[in-house]
Amino acid sequence: MNDQALEARVRDLREQIDYHNYRYYVLDDPEIPDSEYDRLMRELQELEAAHPELITPDSPTQRVGAQPLKEFKEVRHAVPMLSLGNAFSDGEMADFDERVRKLLKVDQVEYSAEPKLDGLAISLRYEKGRLVQGATRGDGHRGEDVTSNVRTIGAIPLRLLGKGWPEILEVRGEIFMPKKGFEELNERVRRKGEKTFANPRNAAAGSLRQLDPKITASRPLSFYAYGWGELSVEKLGDSYSGVMEVIRSYGLPVSPELKVVSGLQGCLDYFAAMSEKRDSLDYEIDGVVFKVNDLEQQQRLGYVSRAPRWAIARKFPAQEALTTVRDVEFQVGRTGAVTPVARLAPVEVGGVVVSNATLHNMDEVRRKDVHIGDTVYVRRAGDVIPEIVRVLPERRPRDAREVVLPKHCPVCGSDIIKPEGEAVARCTGGLFCPAQRKEAIKHFASRRAMDIEGLGDKLVEQLVDQGLVHDPADLYSLSKEQLMALERMGEKSAQNLLDALARSKETTLARFLYALGIREVGEATSQILAQHFGTLEALEQADEEALQQVPDIGPVVAAHIAAFFRQPHNREVIDKLLAAGIHWPRVEAPAAEEQPLAGKTFVLTGTLSRPRNEIKAELQALGAKVTGSVSKKTDYVVAGEAAGSKLAKAEALGITVLDEEQLNNLLANIQ
Ligand code: IVH
């Protein structure tokens, strides 16, 4: 490419990327898949890397790049950033509307309505269409210069789109963290054992106030505009909604919920509709903001102290409240997870009385330092189970008690284990524990386990609910009469089920082990165990050390297996199953070359939907070799999301690359 063509291509790529950002963030209507967007970005990055003289500060590749700061500089707002008056009831809304109508001497006012986003206010300064500064609100007159951080937020354009924008344009709006991003961030933080953020607003504020823009860039922040500051032109329109439309046309996201409503009734209806919609939005809102839509009317109304007379925030009831922890009990879930639940002194949060809050797991109890007797903040967000946000250590009574994980399951009495490095404690009563009964039986009957045809989830639920089946072994003593007495069960289906049960008795050791539903023991591990130990007795007698000798069985899996067979209840159920006639042929290790993937070498790379070890074990059980680096000897590279150099090497060497779905197809076809 000659210089001119190169420059033209770079310009073209930047325009395309900016346009697709606009489709994605502003219109919420992307035109191309992410992979295509990534390809454009990569091409631009490559051209810029080869020709650094072409890099401009507003190139979409230059969002992250600034060095960490020592401190934030102060920014003076030429037009102050105001706050809003609040209304907490319909009555207070009526007062607001009446005041506005009186001052304007009109009967009815047109308002623009939009959600009150729960994030932090920001002022974005564009000069000649380029983003030159981002500043926090601070005290309204002086804020902090967070330009480098703001530049990392994808929803904020570095250059305005279109033409005709004023030379100076300050756009005001809210930076916030979408709920999903917040959950993921907290999960990441939790896994690292660090302190989680109490809510998306704190997470957004903490993320924006980072001296190192790289940290901000790694946080899922977004932005909606809801106003403006300094302008180099007299006005951008006659109404608030009209100006926001213009701002949107410059490529800045504006809430898609923005609507113009008429009079008090219009406001009340919008508020009711938004209260309904609130939980389904993918970001948190704490109310609705109503603004007089006509800008000339706004001007006539003016300001009182630091808030405009022409706007009001109708707030939702508070989502947080203070209460005390009366006790902490432990619940056992369907999969055996033991979860601490705080019993609280009942308190109203956001219009609902709350008396329980989940604590997730013991790590969380320790991190939040919850004691029985503590005074705590509880929070209820949407439909989710209330959570303890934090304790007030200064209010801890002297007789406060520590929370201790019980040694035995509160439901079935089996041991509870919490393997080193795992956050979740579990009941080991698998087959026996009533809390896990239904799930254990559904799993036992499933196609890849005992393959009991016709024994679907609904039927399992009926059998358990009617007390006919307490553990999987009971399935084999069901009579035709018992089955026929069930809902929607005729003689024919009852007989079919009995036949299926009889057929399932002939199985393999690997399937039987898998059917037991031992934690962390999937199909691949079951096969490896069957192969390694040959008999059930040998496996039952293996201690953790012996188990860890098996390829791909680490300490966590070994602990789960040993704990499972240590429970007398589980052994009883196994004995009953064998007594019912379940049997399998002796396991003979297949000659290596008979295994379907014998002689094939795989490399796994990128982010896959399951732990790599699990896939590795599955492949090894089928005779494949799994190595860490790509060479000419590699037969297949399995590439997940964001695969990097290994994928590139495989492509260069012409090795077959499979995505996860293709791998699954391959596995499904050979088993
Ligand atoms: S308008 C002059 N609109 O609420 C009016 N503010 O309590 C300036 N906020 O500092 C604000 N969503 O951070 C407006 N749609 C919205 C908003 C909104 C959230 C925040 C903003 C402001 C605070 C005032």
C-alpha cells in the first residue's frame, strides 16, 4: 500500500469503528457481530503498529494508553453541576407540579421523564468534536480531571459523529456499571479473596477514581447523557427532549427510556411504569427524573440554591435498611451446597419486610466479618434475595457470637466437607440426603448415567413427593400398582417403566460411578476411575492418597470421592442397589490402540466453557494425549474465546482447529 492508500484505509477503519460503536452503544442495535468488530480493530492496531506516525489521540485504539497518575488535577466547571430536589411520594410530586404551574401560570406542563441512574455524574468536554476532558462533579463547582479514565469507556465517543456540532460542547451525564458487569466484577474480586463492592454505584465510582486508567479500562462501565454545560452556541434546541435528540445524533448515548409526558398524571403513570420495569433493566436506577421540557419555561423557573426549580427526582423507596442478625442457620441446596443464611430482626426494605439474608458461603461470612448479634445494613435489589452489605463493628454487642460451619448436615447428618481452596461447603450425603434427593435421583436416572428411559424429572418429583422413593435403590422395588396410581400413568407406561428399570440393571462400572453423583466426578473421571481401579470394592477402599495417584485426579476431587464413600448412608444405598441386581461386566483395560482417540494429540487454548482439566480428562480417557504447546505433531487445537498465539501457530502450521462445539460433536460421535 502506498502512503495515501494507507492513510485512507486507517481513516476508513476509524470511521467504521466509530460508526459501529454508535450502533452498539447509542442505538443498541449492532449491525455486525463482535468478531467482525474485533477484526476491524485488529487491522487498525496492526496498521498503527507498523506506522506509528499515523496514530492520533482520538483513534479508537488509543482508549487505554495513558500512564498512571500521581493524583487527579482539579477542574473548575464553567457552568456548575447541580443536584436535584427529591420527591418521595405522589403527594410530593403533586406539590412540585403545582409549584411549577403556579410560577409559570399555566394549567398543564409538559415534562420529559427518564430513569434516575444510580452511578456518578460526569461532565464531558468536546472541543471541535474531540473529547478533551472528563471531570467528576465534585462539589458542583470544582471536580476532578478523570479524562484518561473516561477515555477507556466504550460508550463515550472520543470524536463526535456527524457534523454541525458546536465548537465547545460539554455533555453531562451519568457513568454507571450495568448489573451483569457488576456481578461479574464482584465474582472476580471474590475469587481473588478481595473485598467485594457493596453496589454498582460504589463499583462505578471506585472504578472511575483509579489513578491507573488500565484498571478503569478493565471495569464494565457505561454512560448515558442527561444534560449539558458550557456551549459555544446559544442553544441546541427549544426543548430538553429536542436537545437530547441532537446530542444523541452526535453519537452520545441517551437513555432509550426518555419520554415526554403531560402533566402530573403523565408523571405518575411514567413512575408506575418504570417501577414495574425497574428489575428488567440491566442497570440500577433509584428513581425517575422529571424535567420541564420547554427550555424557555426552564429559564423562567430558574434555580433555588443548588437545584433547579424545573426538575425533580421521584425516588423509589430506600433499598437499604439497618437491622440485627438474630442467628445464622445453614441451608442445604439441591446439589448439597451448604449456605449460611442470616435470620434478621424483621425490617422493611424498599416496601417489603425482610427477615432473612443469604451470606453465600463461609468465606463471605469471614470477609464481611458477620457475627450473630451484629447490626448490619441489608439491601434488596430487584427480585434477588436480600444481602448483608456490611456490618457496623462499632455496634457489636459484647456477647456477639462467631458463625461456625457445622460439621454435620442439618438435614441428614452426613459429614460436611469444605475442600481446601473451595468456597462452598457441601453435604456428603449425596444419595441419601433428603435435601438432595430429587436431584440425586434425576441424575441417577439420566441418559448418560443409568439411562432409565421414561423416568423424567416430573415423575421423579411425584415419586419423591408421594414418599414412594427415598433413594435411587427404591426405584427398583416399585410395583406396577404403585406406578399406575400416579398421575397420567396408564398400565402400558407403568410396564414400560418397569422394563426400562430392569434393563438399566445391566450397566458398566463407569456409568454406575457417574450415576452416584459424587461431586466433581463427571463422565470422564468415572471412566478413568473404572479403568484404574477395575472394581467398585477397590475404589471404595482407596484413600485420598491412593486416589491422587490416578492421572488427573487432584486433591479436591480425591477429597470428594473419599468423603462420599466414607458416609455409611451412601454405602448402604450402594449395597441396596447391588442387591437389587445392578451389575456390570468386569472392567478390562482396553488395549491402548483400541481407544478411539489413541495416538491423537490435542492442545487446548483460550477460554472454554468448562474447566480445561475436565476436557483434558475426557480426552485422555479416550486415549488422546493432551499437551501444552503446538507443534507439527499436534493433531487438533481446541480454541476457546480469546485464543492467542497457540491458535495463530496452529493456523500457520495448518493444524485442524476445533471450536468447542466442534469438539463436542467429535466426542459425541465417538462415544
Ligand atoms: S439531571 C440540573 N438526570 O442524580 C439537573 N440527573 O440527585 C442535573 N442523575 O448529580 C441532573 N440520573 O448524578 C439528572 N436522568 C438524570 C439522572 C441524574 C442520575 C444523578 C446525577 C445528579 C444526581 C442528583
